[in-house]
Amino acid sequence: MATRMRIMKTLMKSGNPNIAKAQVVEAAKKKKWNIVRGDKVQVIGNHPEKGKQGIVKQVLRDRDRVTIEGINLAPRQIKGDLNRGLKGSRIIKERSIHYSKVNLVCPVTNQPTRIFRKFLDDGTKVRVSKKSGAIIPRPEILKVRKKVLSPIITQDDTLDEDVW
């Protein structure tokens, strides 16, 4: 029942709920994601960029896709604004790739690998490479927030002396 509710929420966001896109439905079923922002991945499968490696810039979980730095580049048209005096132009931008077309790169062998999860003796959960057995650490970029917290203190914030 929970999976059905998650699928319906995603469909409501994407537009018409009566038209279920297979891509959206499959993405809503996923609960565990092995690839996160900042991971080094390699393009696999039947893709024109097969064999290229890059760093993940963005993970689009609602659409089951990832964006990788410097891979799958395509021109995008930027509209001009005559009122502000801006001309239209074309820029080269990364397009997203389906999640199934990329694999994590093992830090030891520098080859694409599948992974499994394992609990260490101290209780931390880690990703482990199936090829070499090496631990794949979480990227440092995940410790940095994408959305910066506001430095402004308001009356709704808890004061330091109120914390015990």
C-alpha cells in the first residue's frame, strides 16, 4: 500500500495521474540508491558515451536518472530578452543518463563494479565493491548542504541558554 501511495504522489507531481509513465512508476518503487552525488561512475551498456568516467553532479530520484560532469553533452538554446537587451545563445550542457546505464567505479581497480552493503564491527553501514571487496566511501560533498541554512536568527529559533 505504501508503494502505491508513493507512486500516486509522484504521478500527481508529474501532471496527469491517469497517464502513468513507466519511468516514473519504476523510479517510485526504488527504496535504496547505490549512487549518490559526488560518486565516480562509468557509463556502461548500449550508450554512445560507453566507457567514459565522471563525477555525479545530480541524482534525479523521481525520474531514475543521474547527471554526470562532462558526459552526455548537448546544445541547449537560451531564449533572448529584448527588453533587457540579451541575445539568444546556445550553450553546451550535460543531459541526464538513466540510472541503469552507469556503474560505480571501484577505488582500487578503477573499473566499474556492482556493490553490496555491509555493517562494520563498529556498526557503520558501508558500500563494498563486489569485484575487489574494497570499501567505497561516501563522497565528502555530501557533508556540504546544497541549500544553505539561513544565518539570520529569528524569534522562532531556540536560544543557546534554553538548551540543556
